[in-house]
Amino acid sequence: MKMTIRYNSTTYNIDSNTGIDISIPVNFNENLNPKFYDTSYPQRQYYKEGNREYNIKKGAGCNVPMITMNIHCSGTHTETANHIINDAPMISDIDNLNFIPSQLISVNPEINSNEKYHADSDNEDRVITKNQLEKLINPNTFTESIIIRTNPNDIDKKIKNYNSHHHPYLSNEAIEYLKEIKVKHIVIDTPSIDKYNDGGKLGNHKIFFTNNDNSTNHNTVTELVFIPNECIDGKYFLCIGVPNFKLDAAPSKPIIYKVN
Ligand SMILES: [Zn+2]
């Protein structure tokens, strides 16, 4: 289906069949998922009533699976301010997560960055800096969402254990810059926009999810995506794809549509 989107007095044509899914599939009962802190993996069992198990393989008329998963720690998910602040908007409170004007950028995180971070940095820390973002982002258009691909972009991001391989994170200045240019949605292929262990402060999350008057906002952060190399940097429309969960986060299936 050909679609026409009018945004900032320009008309864009996209084809609804060309969307690219940048989520990581959720495997159940198989040790095939990224891991951050929690090393368990998503589990599925089938609803049981007396002797009957609602599983077609066991002779039932339909499958009725029940799942257990750690939303933040085992795959692609989208979170809100409620992740760090009580009474802040939940996933179910966020509207208009479709066809968000976005820019996809690829970053080579810096070692020994001199930008500020709210916790001590270690020698091998890799940091995404404001200085880099300023060079990669056009601040005038398509800034509602920034989709960040970190290099190297290995396929093992889909199954990586981030407890032994710490991910790159953003400097505080980088997050402040994103807020300054009015980014509302960050999408990133790491498990967090903060350092692996920042002492529980989640400082970048706090900066991004609060306004200057300290009130909370309707921003979102989507973590643990995988952006295939075939998606080139540039402008996209993004549909985040979340269920209506009354929670701080939900598994998500972001789809991006290239703008020509
Ligand atoms: Zn999270």
C-alpha cells in the first residue's frame, strides 16, 4: 500500500510493505535471547485444567500458552517515565506511537570521552557523546525520535550476555542535547541508555523522563533492538508497536519505514 504523509509542509511517500522490523524475536524455553542482569530466559507453559493441558501437541483443540519473561532484561522493550518514577505515565498512557518522524544514526562510541557522566567511568567504557550526536543528527527535522545503532553491529546482539560484555552508554550531555532538539523517543540497540552499573541512579533515564520543572513527560525509551546493516542511516517513519500494558514497560516491535 502506498501512503502519503504530510509533515512540516512536506509530502513524503512510503510503501507500507517496505517496513523493516528492528525488534529481536522472543524465543521461549530456549536459551536464545540477550541477557542484561537476569540470566533467565522467557518461559512458556500451557494452561492446565484438571488433567487437560491446552496444548495442541498434547491433543487439545487449541494452544493457550502462559508466559513468564523479564521485560527489561531479555529482549526488545519500550519503557516510560514510570520505570523510574512512581505515578508517572505508563505504557498504556502513551499515545501516537505510529509513524514518528525519526532519524537513524550509526555511532562509533568513544573510549575515554571527556563528557560528563553522573557515575565513575571505567577505563574501557565506550560512550556516545553530544559531540558525536551533533555531527550525526540534523536538528531541524525528523527529530521526534532518534534511532541509535552502535558499531560494531554484530548479529550476536540478538543473544549477547551483557553481564560479561558491557554496552556503550550516553553521556549526560548527549541526553541533554537530545532533549534540547525535542527528541521524545530514543530507540537504541543497547540494553540501557545508562552505564551497566551506575549505582542505581539511572541518571540518563532521569534526565530524559523529566522536564525542566521536574514534572514527568510522555517520552519513551526502546532498548535492545537490532538494526540490520541493510537499513542505511537517514530519515524514517517509526511505528513502535506496544501492547496496552498498565506497566512501566512492554515488549515491543518497532518497524521503520525509509523516507526517500
Ligand atoms: Zn529497560
